[in-house]
Amino acid sequence: MSSLPQPAQSSEERSLEILGLIRQAFAEKGFDGASMQDLARAAGMSVGNFYRYFPSKAAIVEAMCGYDLAEIQADFAEIQTSDQPMACLRDRILAHFDEEGTKDGQLWAEITAAAIRKPEIGAAARQMEETITRFLCAIFANVTRRSMEDACHRYEGQCQMLVMLVKAMAMRTAQCGPASPALAAQVVAVIDRILTEISNDKAEG
């Protein structure tokens, strides 16, 4: 009995599949070291076909940011609907500090370095951090019963600090290995202080 024909893979699905295949090569060789030929080879494609999906390395970085943001948005949606959103947020943040959570640390170290030299990559990286900051503000607005505008104004610095800690720890682990217990304890203490202060800062009325 013949099997049913499989539905054709969409261009977006294929692009996501390619991104998954090339992430490691991109991280290992670096932004400047990884040629489009290297990346096409990692994806198992001809260079010409690879260019159809990603015309430049900057386009690859932008697509990676978009892909990661989609996953992050799904995580934040779950946090928002949790019975204990701050505890859930804390768990998600700390999960980024384990071995699985830091697997992309080298990749983001390369992107951060490239962002200094490439304005278009810098713009994509900034947009990603700004979007995550807004996700955090939305959670804090809900927890403190403030408007989104008020929460963004009030907690912008705390949100940026949380993003910076996760990013810095991921890159440090990729480059230097896991943090010492003393360093890890200090980082967790800062996170707990930020989340506790916000939790206790509920609007009146």
C-alpha cells in the first residue's frame, strides 16, 4: 500500500530548518570566519540554493534573532498565564544558566562582537533586547497592577539588568566554562532582589 504524499515544506519551515543546521558552524567559526560556503555545507545545500534563503550573513543573524524571539515570546506567554508569574519567571531565567540554557552563548558572543562593526546586526540585536524588555515590563505591569506605560517607565532599568545578566552569563559560560558557585550565588542574589522589590512594589488602589 503506497504511503500518502507528504505536504510540501513551506519556505518559512525550510528557513527555520536551515537555521537549526547552521547555528553550530556559525558559532564555532565566528561571524567573520564562517563563509557562506561553510554555512551552505553545514546545511547540506549548494551555495546558490543557500543564497536563495539567506542573501547575506546579516540576513542570517536577523533571522536567528526572529527565531529566538518567537521561542521567547511563547515562554513569556506561559509566564503571563501562570498562577505565580514571578516564580515562573525566576525559574525560566535561572534555566538559562545551566548547560542546556547556555548552548548558544558562543553564538551570541559572536553576534555581539559583530554588532560593534556591523550597524545592521547591531540594530537586530538591540531590537531583540528591547522586545524582551517589553515582555518583562508586561509581566511586571500585571503583577504590580500598573499600566504598561507606567511599568516600562518604572522598571526599565531592572528589565535591562535582567537581560544583561542572562546574556553575560551565557557568553561567559561559553568562553570560560560554568560560573563558580560564588559567582552564581551573587548573580542569583541580584535576580532575587530585583524580582522581590518589584513584587512588593504594587500600585495602590
